[in-house]
Amino acid sequence: MIDLMRDIFKSDAGSFGFVFAVLMLIFYAIYYITKFATRIKTEHEEFSKKVDKMEGNTDKIKEDIVIIKGTVALIQRSLQNSNIIVNPYAQQHSPIRITESGHEMIKRVGLNRMIDEKWINICSYIRENLRSENPYDIQQFLMAHTAAYPERFMDKENLDKLKLLAYNEGYPLSAYLTVVAILIRDRFFSENNIDINEVDKNDPIKTRAAGEE
């Protein structure tokens, strides 16, 4: 490359040697630029793939954090004076269901109306943050997210009413939020043609136990 440039400076302008040297220099420059651009494009594509993979992992980590946060919130709210409080409004085994007392509480408090008022926002939140179409995962998602972010599923005024009710009745707020999650799950399943029985069929613990039999 240096020798080529030296030949250009030594040759007379317009001479064959000068023109030939200039053309060679242009061809070399085009080759070098093309090679460099191709290398940048390849490295950019590889970097983009790594970024996409990292973003996917980040989303998974964020979701895991929410699940952990929601689970911790449920445990904390279910403890009172170091004694575990059994939820009178919901059966604890999967698929979690509302008890007779729970249905009475729903009517008394007007939980369905509270959810109706927020339903469009609730559906948007679910679709934006749900990472799985597995019925069991949807149930766990709703349980964790209603515990971690109850304000996403209920207006502040209604949430304050639930907190006051929990205080007056002597139950943890999680007892009521679990019912909220069940109501949302059942309605979401109904609107999206998801069979509630599919929750158990996709429960990893029950699936593993069935496979070991």
C-alpha cells in the first residue's frame, strides 16, 4: 500500500503509471472498505443476537423476581404472631378454588364489581407481562402478581377497602387477594377458552409424581 502511494507521487500526472496507480489505489480502498463494512455488519449481527438473548434472560429474571416477591408477600401476610393463618376464603390445593365462605364474602364486599371496574387494565397487564400460555403458569402468575402488585388489579379506593376489611376481620390481606386472583383467573380462562382442569394437568409437581408411579 505504501509502495503504491509512493509510485503515484513519483509518476507524472496523466501518465499511464500515474493513472494505473490511482486505479489500483481506488480498487484497494474499495476492497478494504467493503471488507471492513462486512466485518462490522457481522459483528453487529452477532452482538444483536447476544443482546436479544440477554433481553430474553432479563425478562425471565424479572419474572422470577416477581414470583419470588409475590410468594414472600403471601407468606408474610399469612403470618400473624408467628402463627400461620389458614385462608377461610380459598382452598389451598391446586387448582385453588373459592370456598363457600369466600363466595359469601365476594357478594358482601362486591369483589366482582371491583374487578369489573379494572378489567380492561387487568387484561392489558396480563397480556403485556405473561410469559407462558400454560394454564398452571397463568394461575401462578396471577397469584404472585396480585400479591406483589395489588394496585395493578384494583383501584386504590377499592384496595383500601380490602385493607380495612382485613384489619376489621382479623385476616391477612393475602386472604382477600387470593380470592381476587382466583376470580381473575376464572374470568380470564372463560374468555380465552381455557379449561380449569388443565391447571392440574400442567402442575409440574403432580406431573412429576404421576410419572414416577
